Amino acid sequence: MLEKQGLKFDEIWLVYADEEKQLSRLIKRDKLDMKSALNRIRAQMPMTEKLKVANVIIDNNRGIDELKNQIMRLLNRY
């Protein structure tokens, strides 16, 4: 999808959260009902497709501290 738009990248990083986690966060953050939250998620490229094109996958199913640790480990590779 990105290359079709003429964009080229060295790497694609994906911050991944399962649908249940995405729903709970959307409902809480944006004060959406379940149907609206589902519609918002399903309007995006499916996660299965995002996972296929990602070079780096960051798991965002846990807390903020684990997310920060993952990012720091990845940044230290460079």
C-alpha cells in the first residue's frame, strides 16, 4: 500500500495491539460505544496485512513501561 503511493522506506515499524486491547483503549480514550469503536478499527487496513509488511513489530498489549523498554532495545540496535 505504501509503495503504491510512491513512498519508500528502509523499515516499517508496527505498533501492534490485539483487537480487544484496541477496542478497550478506543472506548476509554474517545468515549466511543462498541459499534463505533469496531467501525473505526475495521476502517483501517487489517492487522494481518499490516503484519505482513512490517519489518519490526512492537507489542503494545502490555503496559507503558514494557512498551518503552521494547522501543529502547530497538533504538539501541542503531
